[in-house]
Amino acid sequence: MKKYAKDGWSPIYHYEASSMARIDYQFHAGLQVSEGLTPHPVVRILKLDLGSH
């Protein structure tokens, strides 16, 4: 999973929201989305799996 951790993004994490839902996400401690804006922590959702697994 480390190959996806680049440009300040974390590795992909998996969160079991319930027995029927899984969320794959990454976070960035200080993403600056536009020049001149202050960097902020950001979480990006990569996948929501609402089926059984």
C-alpha cells in the first residue's frame, strides 16, 4: 500500500464502519489547494463499499 503514499498523502487506510460498510481513505497533514491559501489537514475518501465483504 505504500506505493500510493506520495505527495504528502498517507498510505490507504481501511475503516470498517459496520459489518456491511467499509471506507478506504487517505489523509494529508497540510494540503494547500491554491496558491496563497493556508494549508489544512484533509481526508479523502477513495472508496465506500456498502456491500458485504
